[in-house]
Amino acid sequence: MTDVQVPEDQPVTAGDGTAPLLSVRAIRKRFGAVQALQGVSLDVHPGEVVALVGDNGAGKSTTIKMISGVETPDDGEIFFEGQPVHLTSPAVAERLGIQTVYQDLALCDNLDIVSNLFLGRELHRTLIPGLPKLMRKSEMEKRAIPVLKELGINLPPLSTLVASLSGGQRQTVAVARAVLWGSKLVMLDEPTAALGVTQTKAVLELIERLAGNGVAVLMISHNMTDVFQVADRIVVLRLGRTVANFVKCETSLDQVVAAITGSAEEVAIQE
């Protein structure tokens, strides 16, 4: 199958006809003299894994920042659950149910797992008025464990310090924190970077379970093996614009690479 060019004003419906959870339409962004995005469009449906791929500088990270509220587009529209939204800050995005797991994971090594899961949402109790409050860690664990079990997330005891975890376990904690609060869309920036084979397998299986539980997943990755293992669709960015939208099961690695490098466009021009 050749790449599917998506009209900028027309969302992609899923195979069952459902509308997208997230719909990005022709967003543009300039940083000074640099035109970072010049027409990015994509859709993500509930329970779908969409891989966002492209060469360095293609606009992948900037696109994620637009959706997460870190940056705002100069032009274009973003729709969430069918409604136009103005994602003016990460807090606004999080209130809608959009969570982002960046490559640095943003974990606190000096805290245990449960404290990282509830970071910024800690449960406290007051023993003596006027003195610092104590965290209700037992209650936090009781709330976290059922969600972790539902997603098949296996972690060491939640009292374990994050500093002692492996790379794969740290990634799992970051993803678990993103979905613990009823997130509808989870965005992952290079989720398997620097992981070993076993750890990569565990993270990819977790991504599949997230989708299986109805969570929409948008994943940036340079690893085409990972992309072809878990993605339902592959959106290719090149030079700040969407150049292809592939259905994974109907395309090949060569077609995706050709879209990333621009060789498919060169062939079309020659013809």
C-alpha cells in the first residue's frame, strides 16, 4: 500500500468508524527565523497506538510540545474529543486527560515508587497543627495497586527507591504515573531508548496493554522494529509537515523509510 495523504481538514476515522480522540489539523510553529512546523496533521483514536516518525529535525518533538501544552501553535487547530481546544499550558492538557512521558522520565531518584506515582498529588495527614504534614503512603499504595494490576504492571514493592530500579522499571514507573489518573491520551518520547532487549520487550508489552484498555497512545520512536511491533498507524513527518500516514499492517519498512528520507517524493517528481 502506498502512503495515504490526509487532507488537512479531514480527520481519519478508525476501521469501526469511530471519531478520533485527538485531531491535529495543519498546525504551524515558528521559533524566530526557524519554521519548525509548517503543516502537521494527525489523528489518534481511543485504543490506538500511533507512531510519529521522522528524521532529526522533522518536527516530532515540537508537535508533542504543542499537544502537551508546552508550546502553542502559531496557526492550525487541535481538537480533543471532537471539540477545539487551546492547550495553553501542561496543566490544561493534563486536565483534559493528556499525559506526556518525556525521554528523561522526570522521576525523583531520592523518592520511592509510590511517591513518584503521586508526585504533585500526594495524600497527607496532619498529626499536629502547625507542623509539616505526613504523607499517607499506605493509602497511596492502596489506590495505586489496583490500577497497576489492571494494566499488568509489575513493579518491585512500591516502597523501593527509584534510584535502585533498572531502566525498564523506571520507564514503567513513568508510564504508570501517566495513566494512574485516568489519562485518555499518553504520549511517549522514545520509550525504549537505551533499554536492553528484555526491558524493551516489557515496555512494548505495556504499550499494547494501554491500548487494549482503551488508552490512546502517540509514540515518538526512531526504532522501526519497535514501531512495526506495536503501532496501528505510522505518521511520517518531514521538514515540519506531515508527508505520509500509513496503516501499519498494509505497508512495509521500505515505504516508511522512503517517506522519512524523501526518496518517495523524488521518485514522484522524476515520474
